Amino acid sequence: MAPHTSILLSVLCLCSVPAALGDPLQPDRPGQANPPTVLAPGVVQIEGGFTFQRETDEDPDTDTLTVPEIELRLGVHDRLELQASADGFVREWRDGGGNRSGGSDLGLAARALLWRQSAWRPATALGFSLSIPTGSGFATSDGVDPEFAVLYAWDIGQRWNLNGNFDFASESQGNDDSSRNFVFSPSLALGLTINDRVGAFIEYYGAIDDDAPDQHSVDGGFSFLANDDLQFDLSAGAGLNDAAPDFFLSAGVAWRLPRRR
């Protein structure tokens, strides 16, 4: 297990506190767009899973596995939560050899809710994160990378919701390159509550890079609420242009720490 993953799990155990009775589970996953919701004060939630991705439009063809994609969330105020995350172990299988693996960088973040939905004004939050170069091998950026996000969402009737993000990131290029890439990543997801346990979504997301071809993709999937504090998910996506990965498959879980009795 990567060192930063062990740190996240240790913090999780130390921060175990009860969730407010009756509060719905509010995961960030599945999908690329995060909702603007924040956890109630004192609530701790852990999310994770794996993603398998294939890219054949570049040389060499590459398959990538990322696991455990851990995210630790802690509510600290009615309108603020803190987060720590790491992709974890990243493994690449490259056509013709040259396979490689490494540990990912650690992300530290905060999310602040500005306002809740009012009529057609969407619920809106701001997010800020820093990627810290704790990783190894090809999986680390070797730099501190900031990211800023605007998160918004509408509930449409009893069963539908629409949420999206505007993400702005400044990505370092490694120790041998002092330049940075500025990346704008929009996303928009349409969600459907099928019943009390099952949800579904379909989503567009992209990456507009000032130093690389733009990427455009779609994905969709399902979530299953096993109980009030545990959700499983399954999703898949595909690229809409050559610059985007061909496809990915992802599965994961969101777990809110059990309430103390």
C-alpha cells in the first residue's frame, strides 16, 4: 500500500464520528462531475474503486489500471468540507513492452457551498485543491498543481437532476520542464433516480489543454444503495475524438462511517 494511502486510512479511523440521522448519502462518485453538496459537520465518508482504461490512438497502445482511487471527506461546517484523495497505484501495460507503474500524488482539497437551489438558481459550490508530489515513477507530476472548480446542480422534479463542473487546473510538467499547462475541464451530467435504491446517469466531460489536443468524452452508469451508509457503483465511458481515451470501465464504493449508538 502506498504511504499516502496508509495516511488517509489512519486519519479515517481517528476522525470516526456519527452521521446525522436521516441525512442521505452524498457521494462524489460515480462520474466526472462532483455535486455541490457538502457533508454535514462531523460526518466522515470514504470513497474508492478502480478504473481500467484503454488508449489505442497513440503509440504505443496502452492499458491503464488505477486502484484504489481513495477519497476521504470530512464535514467541518454546514457549508464546508475538507478532502484528501489519491489515485493510489497506477499500472500501465504498453504494446511492445516498456510496462510501467508508480504511486500517484496526494490531493488536498476544500469545498464551500455558496447557496442551495432556489427555483431555477442552481445549488452552487466552489472547490479548491492542491496536488502534492508524493507519488513515484511516471505517475507523479513532480510539482505542486493547483485546481479551482465551480460546481452546480439542479433538482428537476422528484426523479431528475442536472449537475456540472467548470474546472481550471495548472499542471506542472516535471523536474526537467519549468512550464505549466493550463487545462479547462467542463462536465455536465443528467441523473435519474430509478427507485429508492437505484440511480443512473449519463454525462459529457472534456479537457481543453493549451498545449495538447482537446479531449471530449461521454460516460454513464448506475449506483446501488445497499443501505443508508453504503453505495456501490458501476460506470463506463468512451472518447468522442481521437485525443480522448478509447474507453474506460470503473467500479467503486462510497461508505459513510457507521453512526455511533
